[in-house]
Amino acid sequence: MNEIDAFGHRRRRMMMVIASLAAAAAFSAGATGVLAQPYPDRAVRVVNPYAPGGSTDPVLRPVTQKLHELTGQSFYIDNKPGAGTNIGSEIVAKAKPDGYTLLLGTSSLAISPSLYKSLNYDPAKDLQPIALLVNAPFTLAISANLPVTSVEELIAYARANPGKLNYGSSGNGGAIHLGMELFKSMTGTDIVHIPFKGSGESVNSLLAGDIQVLLSPATNFAAHAKSGRLRMLAVAASRRVEGLDLPTVAEAGVSGFEAGVWMALFAPAGTPQPVIAKLNEDVNKALADPAIADAYVRQGMVVGGGSPQDIERIFRADLQRWPAILKSSGAKID
């Protein structure tokens, strides 16, 4: 091969290498574009397994609005109540794991496996925690018509009138139901359970005097307590809660009584980790907004946040905790 031919050969080889590198770069750029599609790029459905107008509304709505502001996409709430939150929860558990169907999960997710003989989904396996929104200790409230003004007086009145008082809940087997059954067992009282289809209905029944006792998040009671239509007696927490000028039930002599609910966002299991990480980041940004955080505190709730692993630990601990409480309380579903 002469010098001219050798030069031409080297030139052709160099051109082939350059062409190959250019093709690889183009493919890489195209692949990156596919993998790096922004999330979300369309509306996100957030299933609320409770009826509209309940205690979950003032928690979920500010967060979904903030997520809309942060992402430019709608996070719309779809209420799917029923079956102790299992209707809405199952919808999300069986949804496509792409981040476009989320669940407002509560403590009921940890109760259902122990309460129901069979479920069409497994909360521990089919749902993936994203972030804790709030911890909401329950508040014990009574009808304004009931002639008592403290937890001690309520217990004494209930003991003197067994079976004559009614208490409401947002449904059989829910955290409110179990909380009151635990209260009854710890105080030796006989108060009849009246289940409703949601917190809103149970509060309305308390205001009407159809039930006399209700254990529920303070957000359901605050406005009505100010107007004198009901009385808030105490908070069912281990210590007094910022934003609530109330003693604890334990201070009234029911040592160790605690009841409440946590609320968190979940996604279907198998949702890509980058999507979970993005949602967790944005939820934490939302909870850091002073307007949202202060509103939660004023309603007697403890602001959440943290990593997916943080709510995962809470969820798993409750899965271990509830079976014993169910057994001791004797609570059953219809």
C-alpha cells in the first residue's frame, strides 16, 4: 500500500469512527429524552377513601393545591368512600403503578388486615408509602345537651346510665370505632355504637343530639365548639397538643388512653422510585409552607413530612399493634 492509499485508508477509518460516535451520541440523547420525561406531565388522581366533608378534606386539599402549584399539573381529589376505606384503597392498589393514581391512606390501612377476614388486596404488599402528611390525635366531644363538662363527669354519667348514651363513628372497624371501644373497655362504660358513612354525618348527628359522644379529629369540632353547639372535653394523646387548649384524656384518670389517626400519601406498589422521590420532595415542600403548617397546628394536628421510610415504619408498627387492640376491644364489623 503506497503512501496515498495508506492516507486514504486512515482517513476512511477516522470518518467511520466519527460517524459511529455521532450515532451513539444521537441514540444516547434520544434515550435520555425518553427516560427524563418530566413527572407529572398530566393530571394526577388522588383517591380519598372517605366521604366528602370529613376530617380528611382540610388535610388533603391544601397539599394537592400546593402540588399543583409546584408541578403545574392538577392533583384532583376523587372521593371513593365505603367498606372501611377498602373500596378506595383497593382502587389504588390495583391501579397502574405510574404515579398518576395516588391514595390518601390513613391508620385504617393498618387495621383492615386484622379486621376483615378477606381483602381483595394486601395493604402491606400492594401499596407503597410516599410521605406522612399529619398525625391527628382524636378529640373527645359531647353534645351540648349532655349535662357534663369534663371527662370525669362523662364517665360517671355513662356508668350511672348504662346503654343510654350513643357514640358515633365514621364506620364499623375504623380508627374512631376502635378508639371508642378502647375507651369503653378502659373506663368500664356501656355506650352504644352508631356507625355512619363518614365523619361529616357523625358530626351532624352529634349537633342534632341524635348521638351524645364522638371521638374524632379536632378539625371536625372547632367551629361548632366556638358556637356552643358541642363541647370538646379532652385530646386523646400522650401529651397536650399545640393549638388545642385541652387536657388529655389521661389527665382525667384514663391512664395510657391514646387514639388518633395518621394520614399519608401512598402509591401502587411498583411505582418507579424516581416518581416516589419526586412526590416525597414536593410533599415536604408543601408541608414546609407556613400557611399549610400553621393551619394544621391550629386544627390540633401534628405536621408530618420526612422520608418514605419514616411513614413505612409507622405503618408497619401499626400493622403489629392493631390485632391486640381489636381482640381486647371486641370490635367487629357487620
